Amino acid sequence: MFKTRITEMLGIKYPILAGPMAYVSRAELVSAVSNAGGLGIMVSTTFEIEELRQEIRKTRSLTDKPFAVNVTLLPSVRAVNYEDYLRAAIEEGVDIIETSGRSPEPYMKLLKDAKVTTMHRATRTKDIKTAERVGVDMVTILGTEAAGHPGQEEVTSLVRIPIAVDAVKVPVIAGGGIGDARGFVAALALGAEGVLMGTRFMACQEANIHPNVKQWLLELGEADTMLIQKSIKNASRVVRTEHTEKILEMEQKGATLEELLPLLSGQRGRNTYATGDVSDASISVGQVVGLIHDVPSVKEIIDGIISEARLIVQRLHNMGITA
């Protein structure tokens, strides 16, 4: 059950992928997701190149299952040569690469020559169509509910997913607003062949986050997130705090990128995950945080989704919804 083109192409048991999260998606979490039957995806550009190589080697020491490396093709506060990161992952034997942000077209020859499986994640239908045209093997579409950068258009997953499925022939992975079996089955019903979850895996035992932050997440509701950075064309869904309210207020007053950057520093989030102090950072969290009430292991999360999904499918069968 739940065998799709995604599971076959990636060589995984369940069509559940863990979205890459800055400073969180490291060897322990990535390997745990892969060991539980899903696909762990490692962040890359928050590492220096040699650090990334070491993290890949550490992950491989913890799992013999497939895992991926993400390279986010977005503007960065520091100079980043994306090709260097792609080459490092390939040279370390990673055979699944996810790109996100800008079109992966400039790097497709490198990826195709390396014979890696390619995924591209985007927030607009036209962008996944472009990704398909330039040769990626599968695409991920994000709804506005998602953490991180869910796009400027604020279209929900319920609408995004079926439109994406109709727009491309390659398999579609759904992200945004999915954190339990109900969201998983709903995404499959809408035509997706896999799901991408990030926020749910923030609140798990293997996530490299201070326990105080995990407890804080459990206290948040679905209305406790907000979009910032729309004024600089880089919308980001974060937890609503005094710090992020200040950022939004500055944007509404016409603040420049240079004025905003000190408040948007990724180092702030890194410090929060290490110290547990959530007062002065923009913490990326999706609206699905309202469904999260515990901090289980990764295996418990994935096993729970699959077992509960089977019950949902059986309930639908009992209602007369059958093949």
C-alpha cells in the first residue's frame, strides 16, 4: 500500500520526505527519516563545503538507505557557488539531489552527467513546468501553509496540488499543511505521489533543536504564524513574535533590504536552536504546527502516519468509496 512512482524512483518504502530545514536537517534527522522508510533531505548551503562532505559521510555511517541533499538556489547573505555544493554532494556519492528556488536549468547538465535523480521544489505552477521542461525527474509544489519560503501568491495546498498534477507529467510531491495521516491521504487523493513535511519533523526526538524550542512549538496554534519578507520578494512563513512583528512593521514603513538584513540573520535561528531563547529570531514554522502535540521519534511519526492512513482508507472503503 502507498506504492507510487516516487517510492519506486527513490527506492524508499513510504512516499514521505522530510523537508530540508536550516541547521536542523543534519545527519541524525536525515538518517532517522531514511531508516524509517522515508527520504531524509539534508540542507547544504548552511555548511561550508568541507563541513557538508563530513555531514554526508556521517549520514552514510548512520544509514544504508537512500537520502538526498538540497541546494537552495536563492540569494544568500554570503557568496555561494551552488555548483561547488552540487559537485561536493555528487563526489560524496549522493545520488538524489533536490534543488529549490530559482530554476535548476544551469546545473542540469552536471546533474544528468552524474546520473543522479533530480527533484525541484517550487511554489508556482509555471516554475514546476519549467523544471519538468529542463529535465528534472520529479517536482514538489508548496502551498502557502508551508514553513520557510512558500511564495508570494498565498495559494493553499488544496488548490496548488491538483493544479500542479494537471500541469506536469512527472510525479508531484506535495508540501505545505501536511503533518499527519489525514494530510497524507488528502495529498494522495489530490493526485500527489508523495508528501514533504518539515514542521512535523522539527518536533521529534532526533531534531537538533533545544528542548525549550520543541516545547514552545507544542504550545503554538495554527494562527500563530505570519508571512514576512514579502516586500523584498522573498516571502517567509515564521512564528509570530515581537521580533517578527517588528520586521513586518519595518516592511510596511518601507524598510530597505539593508535595514532588514540584521534582523533576518540565519545566525539568530542557529542561536535559538542551540540556546532555547526564542525572543529574537525568525523561526520558520508552517501552519500545521497547530496539529503537533507531542515530540515522538521519527520512526513513531512515520509508522503512525502509515498505520493511521490505512485506517482512513478502510473507513473510506466502508463508506462505499472503492475502486
